Amino acid sequence: MSDKEKILKTISSLLETGILTVNDVKKELITNFKFRKDDIVNKLDLVSREEFEVLKSLVEKQNLKIKKLSKKTKKVKKS
């Protein structure tokens, strides 16, 4: 008997005896899915929108500085 069959058999026997209700099973499944979702999100190492916007603005400022510096160095090389 596979693990899935054992789990289903256990759940069905508990439902038959009245120990578990459908709502209990639903809550348990939702909880398990939430933990799984959180685990996947943590593995992806995602950042918040706020963090993204801050980093984006920093990169844009750095790009402007780099462009200004490269223009200055071109002028110096020409002279």
C-alpha cells in the first residue's frame, strides 16, 4: 500500500468515526498549502516592492553619475 493510500485510508476512517469533520480537513489542507507556499517564496528569495523601488532609484542615480564621469573623461582625453 502506498503512502497516499495510507493517508487517504486514515483520513476516511477518522471521518467515518466522527473524530474529524470536513472543516477540520479543510483547515489542515489550507494550513499545509500556506506553509508550502511560504517555503517556496523563501527559496525564491523575493524582495518587496518597496525594496525594489529603492534599489531601482539607486541604480538610476549611479547610471547618471557614470554617464557624467564618462563624458568628463572623454573631454579630458580630447584636450
